[in-house]
Amino acid sequence: MDDLTKPTPGEGAYKALRFLSKAAAGTLPGGLGGLASEFFDLVVADPAARRRDRFLMEIASRLDALAERDRFDVRKMLDSDEVSALLLHSIQIAIRTRGQHKIEALREATVRGTVAESDEQREPGYVVLGIIDRLTDHHLIILKWKSTTHRQYTVADVNNGVKGTFDRLLYGQPTFDDPTQLKHPQQVSGFGEPERFVEHQTWQNFRLAHADLVALGLLTPIYKQEFSVENYRQKSRQTSKVIGHEVSELGKFVVSYTAKVE
């Protein structure tokens, strides 16, 4: 998946050629300068536009597959000003978006909003698109990981090297047992566990994303419970100590809205 904000080598050449063509056009006899400029625009395609068009083609392919299964009425989509507005909003976000997970979430949210049966049902799409615009790949990896139930591994599984035993250390992302493979290793395993490492910047990015998700209300605190027995009945009391975080209702909605529409 392309980074929609990262210029390709062709874009640098395109801008240089365009500048040269404009400069050269000014040296031509009257009337020919404008013609040379238009000819350049016709012959040389803007690579940035091609990246935008590729994003649109991916959406079109998804919609075409859904239309073949009678998931929505193409004619209603073509006649809807709201659909056009949603697509325009999505494209504007896509052009300044980087990261594969973010592009995929943006695409699926756009598809879901497009196939909505009414403008009122399409309205949440704008909310989700706005949230996605604010997030990074690290945010989305955390949200998806925490929204999924994962297998619990035993000490024997860890000792036997069962696949997936270290997934929980960094939201399912790869970790390494040899720190010499990394430029700036950061240990992510706990006390008494086999040592596992990742790049320090990767670890830092996930920490920042986690804190940001809490600030945005997409993750909510889990508070420690205290238990006591009174008159032979067990009672519980919530303390102020935070022992973890879970996906909030808003976070769950974002995850569900960006899931692939089948």
C-alpha cells in the first residue's frame, strides 16, 4: 500500500519538468506560451493524481463486488449528493494519509458510508472519518488488538516456543530475542520471562498512541476492585487504581465501522 503523503521519485521529476515548461513557455512568441503549457498538462500526468486515483479505484473495486451481491443499489449512489460529499471528504483525508492500516480503515469506512441505505445512516461515517484522520497506524493496531479476544498461553507454551506466545508484548507486532539485530533495542518482556526486544522508537510510538487513545476516549480505564465479606456476603468496591485499559464504546464503534464490509 502506498504512502499517500510520500512523494514518489516521479513526482519530483514532474514538478521539475512542469517548472521548466512554464519557464520555457515564457520565451516563446506571443500566443504559443499558453499552448505549450496546455500541451505539457495533456502529455505529462501528475503522479500525485495517480495515487489519488488508485485509492478511488480500490474503493470502486470494493463497491463493484458488493453491487454484484446486491448489497446496495448503484443508481441510488450515483444520484446521491451525500455520497459525493462523503467521497470527497474521504479523498481529502486520503491525500494526507500515511500508513497501510490507516489507508485500509479509511477505505472500509468510506465503503460502509457509501452503501448506507439513507443519509441519516451515512452520518456516522463522517464521525469515523474524522477520527481516522486524527489517528496513526499505531493507534489502529492497538484498537484492533484490544478489541479481539486472544488465546492465553501457559509457561509451557512459552518454553516450547509455541507460535504467538509473544504477541501480547506489543499488540501482535513482531519482537526479537536478539537485541544485536536492532539499532536501539528496547526490552518489552516482563520479569522472569524470556527476553524480547523491539526498536526503542517503535516501543515509544505505541506508548504515545496508547496515551493518546486514552485522551481521545477511545480507550477507557479498568479500575482495581476490592472485595470484602459482610454478613456472609461478598461485596466489591471500585478503587481509584488503574490496572489497565479497554476499548470504549466509541472505540468499539470505530473498529466495527472500519471492518471489511462483506
